[in-house]
Amino acid sequence: MPDTDAPEPFLDAPDTDREYRHRFTYRGSATSIRRTAIELIEGARHKIFLASFRIGDRELLDALFDAVHRLRGGVYVVTSWTEQSLKRDLSSLEDVDDVDVQAQKKRFDELTRRGIALRGHEGCHAKFLVVDDSLALVSSANLETSALVDTERKRATGENGVLIGDPTEVQRLARFFTRLWFAGCTWAALPGAEYALHRRTPAPSPVTVPPLADGPGVLWTYDGDDGDGSHRERGILTALHDVIGRARRELLLATFSLVGIRDRPDLLLDPLRRAMTAHDLDVRLLVRARNNVPEHRADTAALAELGVTIHGDSDTHAKGVIADGRYGALFSANFDAVHGMFSGVEVGTRLDGRPALTEARRYFRHAMENADLSFVPAPTQRELDQRLGARWRRRWPHGVRLTVSAADADWQRLVDAAATGPVLWEEDEELRLYVGDLVVTLRPGRPARFRLTVAESRSDAATRMRNWYAERPGAGSARKKRGCCPALLTRLH
């Protein structure tokens, strides 16, 4: 549900630690992830390793093109896009709500024609950049404009990350990328040619990757094969559970999506329950309000029932966990039992005791305090009409009470169907209500304001509501006047 207060910009603080520096994007703010990424690319002298689910920011692309020309190659990109994922509908995947497949393919075509080496790893959802084995940027942000600064809407998707200068950790991350490149990627596009993915056979990695660090440093989820048998490294999941277990007063959580946490309570619900039973914890969750995904809503409700305070936001994509401002990690993985915590490829940074963690905590608290939505577990029709977070929602235009005339049979069918929600409305040449599996047409009448007729609907109201959420912006049907009806109908006899 939307909150009314306008969000305040997030003001960053000067860096005080050369090894771990907080970076972010936030609406209305002077964001720093994009600036840092471009500065790293422009400063490269030998090579660039980049992993991103999608790539699309024009200024960043131009910096990559200048770099590949300046370095005479030396720019390597890993993405999760494969020949299958370019062809199939991606609308159900994480952080691809409005992706234009053809536009993304055109960008990849430009990358390869300019001489950038590109490979596809089907499980890679990590977002990181390594330059010359000396500096690295790890964040939750795909390297595209909507995640860095949205110049059209004058707002940026909320993201969190770290600029890493610790040489040991940067080199570990460079080795991790090399392992992905050789042993993990099953698709490749030839530099200098038109973008076309080809199957490749993974090869043993030429490098070994040191174990995950115990303290501050890079961590990851890795589900792969180095040529000596499949194995999984679940460093992000381990860090999540460790940080939750260390909390004594305050626990801050952030994710874009929630997937399967009721089916796998060992991911989040059980650790939280143990921590909240043992200590008087203030547990808060910053989460994208994905009302169009029923499982996401149900998982959010499960956390609320546990006692977690939910802060819904229409633009957040940040992920992380922080306990008492002392222990914590930022990462690219969602709280997802299907991909990211137990499997796939994700990257993050543990920041215990570092000034960057203090800044990350301040960022999360700011985002929570300025979240533009609130979680309502059992909303009324009036609350849905006034505050539902949905791009198709319009306010009901016909008042809170309507007098109608109707045949006895039609009125009884409406009363029976209205026992369960939601009740939707739509108006073009005529006004219609969708109640249960009925469509109710309202036409001007006398002496009642409307004459009501009832018919069977092609889909029930809940299904219709899901379909409205799924429609892409700009579609003709998406421009209709639609919403949730809060009116009380009174029948004149």
C-alpha cells in the first residue's frame, strides 16, 4: 500500500576506509554505483572482468567500448543470458519485470561487434566488476540505467554495494571470475562478430580459488564444476545464518523477492524464529512490493506473522543482512530457496566491523523509513482502492454508496459471489464490476442510479487481477480505467 510522505534523498558520507567503501543508488540522490563502475573501467590498464545479469546503461557501454579499444581487447563479460533465455519469455524471472528481449540482444550484439569477449553462464545472477586485479565493485545492481539512475522517471532503483580495495580479496574475486569463465560458462559469443551464442564445452579452471574468508571479504554462492566433480559453495547462506545468530537488539534484512521460504523454513523462518525467541529483537525487512506474485505476498505474510516489521518499497532491489550495526553482508542473492542461496552463482561482501557496514546500515534504515509502501495483511476494499501498489490501479470515481435496481436472481447471485474478494471495477463505454466468477454490468437507470445485470465471467476476479498485474506498460488494455471497488451497493425494491 502506498505511503503518502515524499522520500528524502540519501546523502552519502566521505570514505574513511580504502579497503571497503560503501556504494549505492537511491531515488532523488547523487548515486555512486554508476560513477564508480565507469571510473573503474576508464582507469583500467590491463583487463576488465564484468559479470551482470543484464547490461544496458549507455554511458557505461561507451566506457567499455573505449576500454576494449584502448586495451586492444582485455574486456571479458559473463552474463546469465543464453540462447534459450533470449528466446523464452523472461517475465517470471527475478528483476526482469519489464525487460525488452530484443533491446537486450541488440546491446549484446554491439558488445561483441566492438570486440568484447562474452560468455553465458545459465546460473549467474552475480553483479560485479574487477579491474586489473586491483579494484572490484560488488553490488546488487545490474549494469543498466534503471538500476543506476533513471533519467526518464527521475528516480533510481535502490541498490547497495561495496568498492573493494583489499588486494587479497580482489584477487580472490578475479580468480572466481576466471573459474566461471572457463569451468562454468556453457555459451560463448565470438568477439568482432555479430552476436550469436554458441555452445561451448566447459574446461577445467586454470586457477584455484582460495576458500571463503572468515572475516570481512568476498563471499559467494557457487553451483558448478571445476572439472573434478560438481560441488556447491554456499557462503552467502552461511553468512546470512551467522549474522542472524549474532543479533541481540536489531536485525535488518533486505531483498527484492521472497521465493519458497515457507517451503524451506531452514532458509530464513527457522533461523529468525530461534533468534527472536532467544533475544528481544527488532527485526525489519526492506522488500519490493511485488503484489503481482501471490507466493511473494504469502512469504511476506509469513514473516509478518513471525513478528518481522515489513517495509515495502516500489523501487528497492538491494539485498543484505546487518545485525546490531556490527555484523553484516551485502550481496546479489535474494532470499530465494530456488536460486541464489542454495544454488546458482551470486556474489557478496562480508563487512563486519568496517565503516562501510555502518554506511550500509544507515542506507537500509533510511530506505525503510522512506519506503513508499506499507504491508497490509488483510486489506479492505477501501484500502485496496486508496493504496494498492499497482500501476493499473485508479481510484473509484463513483462515490462510496450506489443505489441499484436488479432482478431478484441477479441480486442474489451478486450477494453470494461478494462473500469472497476482491471486487474489481473497469470502465470504458460501460461500467463493470468483477465479483467472484461474475461480471456485473452497471448502466444508468431510474429511480436507482444504476440498473444492474449479472453474467458469468470468463475468469474469476482473482485471476483477472493477476492478469492485470502481468500486462506490460503501454498495452492498450493497460490504459483502461481499472481498480478495486469500495462502494456499498444498495438495492431499490
